[in-house]
Amino acid sequence: MLAKDLITDEVPPLKTSDTGLMAINWMDEFKVSHLPIVNNHEYLGLISDTDILDLNITDDELGKNKLSLIRPFVFENQHVYEVIKMISNMKLTVLPVLDENQHYAGLIPLTALLQQFATLAATREPGGIIILEMNLHDYSLSQIAQIIEGNDGKILSCYLNALADSTKIEVTLKINKEDISGILQTFERYNYTVKASFHQSEFSDDMKNRFDSFMNYINI
């Protein structure tokens, strides 16, 4: 999945001739805290609701004020993981996308990214969840996959979480089987520490409901 696949035309960019009040109204309408300023396909930077309110420029045209704009962006062919990293690190609600000529191609709102993350993590697919805890140097995805596939299962998603002040990590696995008892027994037989496990009825439906509720909340 590339950045260009996540672009939406539902959120328009601002122009320097637009007023601060228009920017605030659009941010409120589209439930974002940032909007790009674009003139003739040239991306000038992102402005936030805080910028407008702090500078008290609600009644002025944006271009008539000296703005210190941040200019984050990704190119169309960058991977979704790069999009996630930049939005997370900079705490953005939208991320502009540029083409190979550095012309503005559109933007990716946080809501679209959350929807895509749900797909990447296979949260809506039926199955079970297993959380393993181990030392980082003991981690071997090939061995983990061999155990799961030896029990007629497949890994739908896998992600790692480093534990604070420790050399240990958590490995969260989404498996395509609802009955994961055989997989759990094999992990224990190979001396893996199973920190937690969840069957479909205990986890997937609840996660889907929580995600849907969260998406409904941020789209209010």
C-alpha cells in the first residue's frame, strides 16, 4: 500500500487568499486540526488551528500574515509505514502527498490511515490472538510461523513491542483460526512464554466494536 492509494479529495487545501476564519470553519467541518496551503499546485506548508488562533488572524487572508509553516509531506510512491511514522511522530491530523515533481497531489487524513491500519492488522478478520513474551535475541519469526503452520494455521498479522527498560519484547500474532488451543500447547512445549491469548469471541468482536466506535467518535 502506497501513499497515493490513501489520498482523498474530501478535504480541500487552502489558498493564501483564504481567511483564517475559513480555515477554522473547514477544520471544524472535516474534523482535522491541520490543513495544507496550496497555490497553483505548489505546497507551501501546513497551518494548524492553533497557529490561526495564536496569531489572531481569523479575519485576515492567510497570505497577508508572516506564517512559520511546517512542511511535512510524503511522495506518492512511499509506503504506508512511512505515512504512519510521520503522522505519529509529528502528531498530525492530515499529511500532504506530493508527486515526483513536488507538486501537491492531495492529502491523507488520519481517519483514512486508521482505516488502513485496521486492514493491515487484520483486526476485522476472524481468528485468534496470541501474545508471546521473549528476549529480543530469541525472536525468530520463521520458527514462530513453523509452529503455527504446523497446527494448520496462518499468521494474518504480526507486530512487536519493545518493553520499557528491558531486553524483552512482546510479539502479538493474529492467527486465522478461532480454535488456537493446539497452537498454544505447541508454544508451551517449545518453552515459549505465552503472555496472553484471546479467542474470536473474546477479542476480535470487541476490538471491531471498539474501532468502529472510535471511528464514529472522530467523525462526529
